[in-house]
Amino acid sequence: TTNRLYAKHYASLYGRGDLYRVEPVGAVEPSTEDTMPTVCAEAARVVSVYERAVLLTMTERRRLNREWAEADRLVGAR
């Protein structure tokens, strides 16, 4: 995903995981599993480490929940 907060959420699920900037290797397709804009690729190459030991603040969680609800609403409106 290009949504840094959404990516940070998933990195935080792994006990303070790291957030990486990556580039896809091979074909890229839109994900059918997420309402947030995401893509799937067979592999990805790490370009850089964006943030180590990620932990979402309560403010970030609230903002992500609002963004996620809006993405769900938009997908439901299609």
C-alpha cells in the first residue's frame, strides 16, 4: 500500500515490527482482500527501512479507523 498509516498498522501487529519501503518484483495486481488501496505482487524488494519498532499511537489508530471506514463506505457504494 502507499498508505503509510495502513502499512504502519500491519507492521505494529508483529510486536513492534519494522516498516519498509519496497518495490514490487514482477506483475502487480490490485488486492481483492482490502478496501484500503493495496496491491499484490509475487515478491518485493526492500529499498529502505522507513521506521523501526513501529507502534501506533492512539491518535494514529483513530485516524486510521476513520480512513478505513471511509474506504469501506466507498467500496460499498460501488
